[in-house]
Amino acid sequence: MSFISTGSSNLDRFLRGGIRTGIITNIFGESGSGKSQFCFSICANALKKYKDVKLIFIDTSGNFRPERILDITDDHNLDKILYNIHYIRPYSIKDQFEAIKKIYEIKPKLVIIDTLTSLISLETKNISRHLILMKFLHELAHNAINNNCAIVTTNMVRNIIYENGVYKTINNTEVHKKNIKLQREFMGKSVSLSIHLKLKFEILSISNNIYKVSFLQPFMNDSTVFRITKEGIL
């Protein structure tokens, strides 16, 4: 097992060394909570630390920004960056499953999947949605262990309200109107069955670019803060 730095010494200490190889680290949080920026930062730090390292970035939502990785590495050789990052843009669940087969072929140090459930939520519903997600994560876990690579997935949240004895999903307009801040990871129980480490990201101050990260699995009742700057995660 080895570690990839997040770029923040404080966050690396919090994670007991950084992002670990051989396991799946899942990150969830609301839009704008720093999930994608965190992924760009660990990509950049892997490129800086390891010579000729190979990375895979599976982008289901169109969030990939190679210019951010260039900023963080402070290396403006775009061709070099893109040579080391194998970028995959799946448009279907089938594409997403095909993408992880590249792990055995490329032997990457790091795999990013941003976002884990977006395509699954578009194409399926009810119990089939959970079964497909669990099958995907099961295969992903095998890849992490057998190839000793770090796998980082991001996921979204749902706004929840408890009303008349029932949990209901509500939209962002209702959240602000009712001043509700109860959020759960989308398909969180199914995600938890196969991932090894789960982190929750929260926005503390958008104007000051300050964010909070907490351990959810294993639950440690522990959290810390980080900042997002042009140079990455601090």
C-alpha cells in the first residue's frame, strides 16, 4: 500500500497519509463542495510524485478540466499531462462498465470516477438501479485490490425532509424556503456495501473557499477543513 498526497498536509494527516492505493475512497457532497477540485488536485500530485505514472479519469458528467491540473502541477506542457492521464467520457452504463476494464490494461496508479451514479440514475430506477450500482462497485473493488491502485469516486446528495412519518426528497428551492439542511448520499446504502472509505464534503464559506471533510465510513466522528486555491487543495 502507498499513498497519494491531496496537496494539503493537514488533509493528508486527517486521511492518515493521503489517498491509499488498493481501496475505493468515495466522496459525496452537494454541488460546489469541492469534489471535482479535490480529484484534480490528487491527479496533479500523483503526476508530480511518480515518474511516468498512468492515471485514468472516467468523467460521466463532463466535469474534467485539464487546465486545472496544469495550474496545480505548475507544468504547462499539456501534451505531457494528457499523455499520462487516460481520459474516458462514458455516455451510458455500458460505457461505464467498459471503462473500468481499462484498469487491467493500463495499470494506473490512480483511477477517478466523477460522478459515480449519474448515468445509473438516468438509465434505471427502483431496485435495478441499486443492483447495477452494487455490481459496478463490486468489480471496481476487485480492480483496486488486484491492481493495487487508488480508486476515488464522487457522488451526489439528495435533500431529505421527514414529514408525517415519511422521508421525502425535496428540491433546492424548497430547501432554502424551509431552511432545511438534511442531506443524504444518493444511493448511499448501496454504495457503502462495496467501498472502503467514505468522506463527506461540505461548504463552509464559498467567498473564502473553505470546505469541511468528515469521515463517514468508517465512522470516526472526526472532521477537518481545507481550502481550494489556484494551486489546488490547501
